[in-house]
Amino acid sequence: MKNNSLQEVITKLEKSEKVAVFCHVRPDGDALGSGLALCLALKNRGKKAYFCLEEPMPEKFGFFHQMKEAIIGLPDTELDTMISVDCADLNRLGLFAKDFSRHKGATVNIDHHITNEAYAQVNYIKQCTASCEIVTEILREAGWDITEDIANLLMLGLITDSGNFSHSDVSPKTYETAAYLRSKGADMHFINYNMFGRQPKQRAVLYGMVMNKMRFALEDKLAMIIITLEDLEKSGADKSLTEGFVDFPLTIDGVEVAASLMEFKKGQYKTSLRSKGKVNVSRLAATFGGGGHVLASGCMLFGSLEEVIDKLTYAVYQCL
């Protein structure tokens, strides 16, 4: 894997003038926070910068006014640089994967996933808690101004990807980064309240429906929750409101692996995996073409619900 130096990344960003920033499909707090923060920092340096999504922003992040900066699709202008953040492989860029791979200008890949494939011309991949930790490092080393808006976006990624600083990959550097962002005006209470202290009625209704039909296997070492399209329709909840559901089964005594199977369309399930440490779910997800972290990963599974459950159960069994 070709991994460039921090200074090489900064040099490439300094030379860029017209930039598009991308993140993975169905973005989470770290993807949105790192992408938007970098985009705003580039704009503050006088660059033309665009944060591009393939579909509208998940509703749950609407409390951040900075989210209005995102655009749907590519900007109608010639770009000299394309940047991906928090995206382990090209396919996770969704509709933008082809544009990124064929871009004639510079491409930059900034990510914290151990499975990253170093698919850009310039790659800065560093295993740590969140991509927002890396973007903070880049901005600090470059000497670029970190405004209150940027600090809040970066803190969003730290808080969400670290499980509120509870995951085992949280390091002294993570806390130091959080302290620095707090000194720049990041409002942790505001972020925590909006992310974890409140929820729409639709999410609460869906949560009850889903947890009520939790399934166990392998002597209760595997716990699975299933979110069907029918559940979403009945509750009136958006798919983005299911973030965090998979963490609950992992709190159960004896469970080693928790899985959330969300029906994406007929015969296709978006699968989120969590582990207490005995099972490397990054390796497990890779067997199905996915990836991520040792304790938190994801993949797509295909087939009927029972076929998907059987495939996943056998794969977990082989890892225990």
C-alpha cells in the first residue's frame, strides 16, 4: 500500500483550486463531519470547494446548519482535485466511484479504515478512531484556521465514531484532539444532545418493533436485529434513523457479535456488525465484500432473509 506523508497531502491541498470532496454512501457522522469540515477549510483558503452527496442529507444531521453546504451530484465546473474522506474502497463512493477513478486531475484519499485500498494518487491512511481525527491533524499541521463551525463538524465525527469516547480504539491522541477542538469552540453538549439525547417519535416506534423480534444463534453468542422495509413504512421512519440500533444487542451478556440486517431492497440486506473483541468483524465482513474496523464493520448480504441469516451465522461460527 502506498501511503503518502502528511506534508505531501498538505502540499496537494495547497495547490488545489477547484475541489470536490466525497464520502461513503449512506454517510454517518464521521463521513459528513470530516468531509464538510475539510470543504469549509478549503473555502476559507480561497478555494472553490464542493461537498458532494449522491442523495439528500440524512434528516438526523439537520440540526447542523453547515449541512446545507452539501450539494447533490457533481458541480457544473471543471475540477482539478477530487478528495475522498472516510471511504475504504472505491465502490463505497457509490455513484461517484467512476468519476473519481477516471479523474484526470489529482485524487486524494484520506481515511482511518484498516481495510483501505489506497486507490488515489495521494493516500493518507492512518488507523485511528475517526477520519475527523485525521482531518484535524492535517488542518493543524497546515496551519489552516479551524473556525467554530469546522470544530463542531470535526467533533461530530469524533463523538459518533468513538461511541462517545467509549470504544476500545480511543487513544490519548483522540482525547487530545477533542480537547483541541473544544478550545476552538466545539460544543459537545449541543452535539451530544442532538445525536443521543433526543429522537423523533418514528425512531422510538421503530426501535420497539425491531428489538421485539431480536434473534439469537450460536448459544446466544450472536444476536441479530432485522429491519424490514415494512417496518420502516409502518413506523414512518427514515433508514438514517436506524443508526445506533446495532449497539443495543451487543450490551447483552454472552453476546460476542451483534448484527443489524436492514432490508435495502428485496433480496438485499445492508449488514452492520459489532464485536466485543473476540471476533474480528472486519475480516468477517471482508468475506462478503465489505470491511471496516476490527470491532465495527459492514457489508451487503444477498438472498432471502433466512438465507442471509444462515450465511451470517455460519460465517460468525467460523470466527468464534
